[in-house]
Amino acid sequence: MKFKVVIREGEDGWYVVECPSLPGCISQGKTKKEALENIKEAIELYLEPEEVQVTQKGERIVEVTV
């Protein structure tokens, strides 16, 4: 999947990057490259389903929002 992100330099000199299509998905880095690497990880974690329950058979029940 591809996501558009917004990157800007913060007041402290670090780069702040956010993904507008995923509310609250924000990261930062000392360099633009680091910030972009960090937002990729943040997006992956944002999209990772949350485990709700594990059954006796070892199956995982997860919630998925679409």
C-alpha cells in the first residue's frame, strides 16, 4: 500500500511526519530520511490488527477496522 505523508521541520530542528489518512499516525526523526523510516514503522504498527482473544485451539480473534 502507498500512503501520502506530510513532513515538516519542527521548532526543535527535528522533522515531524504524519499520515493524514491515518488519524494520529505521527512520527519524527533527526533527519528527513530517519523521519520517513520511522513513519513507515508507525504506519505498519497502526495497521496491525489488535489481538482480542486467543482460543483453546490457538486461533487468534482480532478486530479489523475498514
